[in-house]
Amino acid sequence: MSLSDVFNLRRTLAFRLVLWYSAIFTISTFCLFLVLYAQIVSVIDHRTDESLLEEFDELSRMLSIKGVDDLKTLLTLEAESEGTEEVFFRVFNPDGTELFSTDMTSWSTLISEPAPTFLEEQNFQFETSPVPDRQHDVRILRGVMQGNTIMEIGVSTKGNDLFLEKLRHIFGTLFAIFVVLAFLIGWFMARRALSGLEDVTRTAQHIASGAFEKRVPDKARGAEIEQLTSTFNTMLDRIHLLLKGMRDLTDAMAHDLRSPLTRIRGVAEMTLTTESSLDDYKAMAANTIEESDRLLEMINTMMDISAVEYGIDKVEREDIDLTTVIEDACGLFAPVAENKDISIQYSMPPSTIISGDRARIQRLVANLLDNALKYTPSGGRVVVRLLEAASELQVIFTDNGIGVSEEDLPHIFERFYRCDHSRTEPGTGLGLSLAKAIAHFHGGDITVTSTLQQGSTFTIHLPRSSA
């Protein structure tokens, strides 16, 4: 591993998490060892004191039964048995003068100490004293025996010190092992926890290189990573849909723009290559304006559909009286219906409020009403009804026009799709696509039933909240 790799590793989130895991674990383990060590030291000291007390009680009973001489003999034998450098015994009169002691050669520095004194309410006391020129301290018990005789028992702490030293060595070794294990386990856990992020990163890199079909594998990694994976894949699906929509839009526009542009160019070329009069040039200009208007209408409608479908525009929702919108649309198209001798009939509640984009709701109603009038022959009728269901509103447009065949019915909401029998009517084939997009934008839908040469029924379904 190069120096740059090490530096980059230090900057990773996994490395920082491992450091935090290791630091917390190390501090916790160290504190645990300290508490455990303190408890062990306390237990050892307690047991040492209990052992000294037991021996003191036994020697007290010995003094009361056999006297001082036998006690002296017993103490001398016991000191020699355990080692005069490990234990000593001293006996004092109540005035502090020493009656006798075991071999004090190893404890010469303690002989010069003043005689022990006691508070009246005390029968014994413990003391830990350092011994000059010796590595280990001495634990001393002083107690009052029969006849106010004072006994002093001293025991070297060498055994306890060696045990605690060994214990510290074991703790140190275990501590080092635990720290290393904590780092390794922390690294494993961090890498495992962040494996989902690595999958997201790899997928993003593949997509950046052009593999738009790639998705993050869906694995069980924990709720947070699974939610990130799901959200990321949903975003990719959305982006893929946007790209597909843009591609379809580009292909469709390229195809449908070709015909009006070809007509404009043909008329202009014919006018320029023939001996044309001023009227011919005026006709060419009028034709160019007419075709340009159709192109602009087509482009603007396509932009509106894209804006609605993909949420490009920021929309301010407001409360809308759907009844008023429908009545206004019927009034607006009344002259068109009158020219074609078509009757418009409508029935609806007095007032129906929804929340949405007013301009788009108006255009939704207008497109479907215009579509019904366009394909209804003279003498026909168009009926508009507004029904209130439990969870939605239904705006129903029924006509007795030319209808739609079963083959064409699944495709009528596709962009630029026009049935064979509808090509005689002017239009771009985008009105129903835009209406469908607006309905979806408001959380609704459009359904259609139709019978050829008998008529069609388009139904707008809008949730009451229009969320």
C-alpha cells in the first residue's frame, strides 16, 4: 500500500468509524480493568486482614491456656517455618516494653519504631508500612491480648505483590489483544455497515459511464441502508423515465415537425421557382404563418405535457370550484357547438371545491370538451356531468360522435397518435395526452369507453384532495 493510499484511507468514513469504535471500546475496557483490578486488590487485602485476625485470635487463646513461655516457643517455630524474612511476631507489656520477639534481622529498620499505642475503644488495628531497603511493604496487625498484653504480627506483602504483578501483566496482555480485536472487528463492522454505500457509489459510477440500466442490489443491510437503496433506485427509475420521455419526445417531434416543415419548404420553393404573382407570395406567407402556428402549438403543448409529467414547473395550489370551471368551459365552447348544430347539456352540484392548479384544471376540462365537440357530427349532443363519489369526483363527457375502434382505444392517450377516421380533423394528437398528464398531476386519471360510430364517454377521476 502506497503512502497516498494510506492517506486516502485515513480520510474514509469507515476508518473514522473504526477509530471511534476502537477508542470507545479501549476506554471502556480500560475502565473495566481498573474496576476489576481495584476489586481484586480489595479482596486480597481483606483476606490478608482476615487471616491475621484469625491467627491473632488463635494466639490469644494459646496465651490464655498455656502462658507466655509456650506462646514464645510457638511463635518462634512458626516464624522459622514461614520464614523470618516473610513474617515476624512481637509481644509488648502494657507500658510498651517488649517482652519478646521472633528473629527481627530482616526487619531491623522496624525495631527502632516507638512502641505501639492504642485508643481505649480499640482492641486491634491494621497498618501497612514500607520497609526501607526492601521491595515489598509489610502488613501489620496490633492487638490487645489477655492481661493487656500487646501482640504485633507482621506479614510481608511479597506474595500479594507478585500475584498483583502477574495479574497486571495478564491484564496488559489481554488489553492489547482486546484493542487489536476491537480495531479488526470495528473495521469489519464498519465495512459491512457501509457496504450499501459502496454499492450505491459503484452504481453511480456505472451510470456516469453510460450504463443507465444499472441498479443498486437489494440486500438486507439494515433499515437505513435499505431505505437509501430503495430511494436511489427509485431516483434512477425516475431519471430513466425522464430520459426515455425526452428521447420519445425528440423522436416524435422530429417525425411530426418534418411534415409541416416540408410543406412550408415546398410552398416556398414552388413560389420562388415559378413566375408567381404578388398574390402567390401573399398566399405563401399566409401558408407559412399557418404552418408556423401549428408548429408553435405543437411545441408549446409538448412542453406543457413534459412540465406536467415531470414536475418541472413550480405550482401554487388553490381551492377551485370545479362546478364553475365546467360551466365556464361550456359557455366558452357554446359558439363552437352552435356553429356545428351540437347541443351541450350539463348537470352538476351547485358547488364542488377541490385543491389544484386552476389553469391546468381549466385546460383539462377544455381539452376533453373540445375533443367531444370535434368528433361529434352536426345535430349531435355532448353531455357533461359532475358526480360526487365517496373518495373522488367524476367529470363525465358523453357524446354520440364517431367513436373509437377497439384497436385504437388503448393508444388514444399516446402522443401524436391519431385514429384513421380522425385525421380529417385538424389537430396535433396531443390534446388527450396533455389531459391525461394533468389528471395524473392532480392524483387522478382519465378512463374512456367507446363504440365506433355510436359515441364515446371520457371520465375524469379526481380525488377530493387532488394531492
